Amino acid sequence: MGQTQATELFRVLSDPTRRGLFERLSREGDLTVSALTAGAHVSQPSVSEHLKALRSAGLVTDERHGRQVFYRAQPDGLAPLMDWLGHYEGFWRERFNQMENLLREMD
């Protein structure tokens, strides 16, 4: 299940507009579609579709206040990617340690 989630997150975040929306929500906090559209340089329907994809991937939530819907970034949604990257962190740390030892031996 974790691999499927990571694959979905990579797919969703591969789009620069989606990444930008997620990053903006992470920085600025809760925003409406109209506020996000103002800074996204894409149409409101396009922003709504991108938010739908981000929501389905667990990266944003929405909350209705009267007529307005506010979107909020969910950084915890990145957990499957962090798990995936954690595997490679150990891999590269080991490789760098081996290289450091080799360089010391060469001196």
C-alpha cells in the first residue's frame, strides 16, 4: 500500500501547477480557490481540478465557511514519500561513509 501511495504522490506532484498550489498553501495557510487563482496564472476551473487531485492524494483538505471553501495543505500527506526517501537516505549515507573511508586511506 505504501508504494502505491508514493506512486500517486509522485504523479500528483509531478505537475508544476499542483506543486505550486501545495507549496503556496503550505506557506500562506488557508486560501480560497479565488485567492489561489489570483496567483496561479491559470483559470479557476483549472485550479479547482488541481485541488481535486491534491485532495484525492491526501495533500490538501477543504473546509466550507458559508459560500467560501478554504483549502489547507496537509504536509502529513507526504509521509509515504518520506518513507520512500528514507530508504535511500540510508543507502547514500552508507556509500558516502565508504567513500570517506577510501579517501582517508588514500591520504
